[in-house]
Amino acid sequence: MQKIVIFFITYCFTAVVMAASNGLPFMVTPIASFDEPWAMTFLPDGRMLITEKPGRLLVVTQNGDVSRPVKNVPKVDYRGQGGLGDVVLHPDFKNNNLVYISYAEAGDNNTRGAAVLRATLELGDDGAAALTDSKVIWRQSAKVTGSGHYGHRIAFDANGFLFISSGERQKFDPSQDMKSNLGKILRLNDDGSIPSDNPFFDQGGITAQIWSLGHRNPLGLAFDAEGRLWNTEMGPLHGDELNLVKPAKNYGYPIVSNGDHYNGDEIPNHDTRPEFEAPKAYWVPSIAPSELIFYNGKVFPDWQGSAFIAGLKSAAIIRVEINGDTAKEVDRFDMGTRIRELEQGPDGAIWVLEDSKGGRLLKLTESTIQ
């Protein structure tokens, strides 16, 4: 046991020194590793819920103690980009213990789509946990073939409305189809019902869910300090976007993009069609953006108000300064591996999940090495 402890301490110290020597302005402390981690959220007691794409939900302490898998997690369709996805707490979790989980589920005739489940999280004294009273409150419609572009990020606003990002499932046209909720950002009540003040509520059906349209693969969803909704989404071949998301607005895909199709076919840029909302920042070449957070902690006071984007292909954390309605990349921190998820911890540290098998949970804190 002593050798294991010494090894772990040495490993952490080495990681911190390596981070400093690589020019990173923070200490990087490895906490634990996982099988394709995808998302995390903090419980009121400081522990985390972490999802693994193959279908496990885990309770994890800040010291890296990992629970047995939470029971009664729904069966996921694990293939391609599909599997267990996001996890968030209900805004009143302290009183109702409700959690929301997104995942890919199988349909008929080799189809599949994303879904969002609401359940009560029962935390046992022995470290065991289970989901009870589970109910699927939202599904992508229609289910389609293929296993890409689910999106399925979840976020609550200050008024308790539930927002879900829905990818166009690599099918292009659904992003502009008002009878489909693919390629959209949706707004629901916390029970999955549709708010009567949604912009297209009077049209009924799936259309009533829609908050904004013309999205491709929105993998980041977050509110800033002013309560404004932003999203990150992958462009086709380049042209990744950071969007200020407004109700009823059309963000143009696949009609316009600052990237092109993978087969080389050109897509007109946003500036050719001003009737569509243009991104506040875009990237050519691609950064492959995943999760998005806005930072307001005390550990990094100079970064308060900044947006941080998890970069997959770019293997980086990208810091973006927001000034009114404008956004600009100001820092790119090379992490040496694909980054899937970011969260701000209770003490203001930034917590990071690396992508893929063996992806580590990292804690970023103020550097003490000059």
C-alpha cells in the first residue's frame, strides 16, 4: 500500500511539473481514470456524477474514490458517437433528488436516436446508488440510421426551463425541417412538457419544442452570467461555431457554414446570407469543440467571465473572451490529448475529463511554479 501511495503522489507531482514546463498557467492534478468518460456534474456534497459512454454512471469523490456503478441506468446504444451522454441536476436537487441523463437508444429497423431521462437519484450510506422513478421525457424524432451527431447536451436556465441540444444526425436537411427536432435546440419544462411561451408553441407537436434551428452537432450548451444561452457546435470540414442562441433564430446549417462538406463541395459562408444568424466566433481550421462553460470562480480571478471550450481534435482547452455580443479566442492551452468535458468545481477549480478509453479526470488549480 505504501508503494502505491508513493507512486500516486510522485505521478501527480510529475504531472504538475510537466504542465508547468509546457507553459500551462495552471497546475494539472490527475484524480482518476475512466472508460470513455463523457460528462460530469457536481453533487451538493462535493462529489461528482460521471458518465461513461459505454453505459455506466459513477459517483466519484474529489480524491478519486469511484463508486460501484449506479443501478438502473437505461440501456444505451453504444456505437460510433452514441452511448451514455450528459448528466445534470435539477435546479432544486437538494429537495427533490432529480437528475437528468441523455443517451442514445435503439429504435426499429437499425435506427437510433437520443433521449433524455429524468429520475430520482437514491444515494445509499454504503456508497451504493440507484435511479428510481425513471421516465423518458424527450426523444429525438425521428430516429434515423447511423451513429453520429446526437448532440444531447442538457442545461437549465435560471427560471428552471430545460434546454436540450439535438444534433442533425449527419442527415443535413433535418436542421431546417420544422417537423423534426433534429438539428435544433429545444426548450422544455422540467417534466418534459412544452412551455406555452416557446416561439413556435402555437404550431403544436414537435415544432412547439423548438427554441432555435439550423444547428449541426451542438456538443456544448451553457448560460453566461447575464443568463444568455450559448452553444458550441462542430462545423462540417472546419467552420466550428460558438453561437449566442436566441429564440426562433435560424443558424443556417446546411445552407450556410464557414466550413465545407467533407467531399469537397463548398457551402456558402454566413456572410452571403444575412437572414441567418452568424456565429460570434468560428474556427478554421477546426478545433472540434465539445463542452462549454462560463467561469466565475475565485481560483482564476483574471478569467472570470471567460468562456472555456473543450477541444477534441485540437487536444486543447480554448479560452474565449466575451465582450457584449462579440467573442474572441484569447488562449489555447495544449493538453496533449482530446478533451471531452469541463466543469467548474465548488471551490472554483476547473475539472476536466479527457476523451477515450482511460480518459482521466483532471483538476486544474492555480500554478505555484514560476
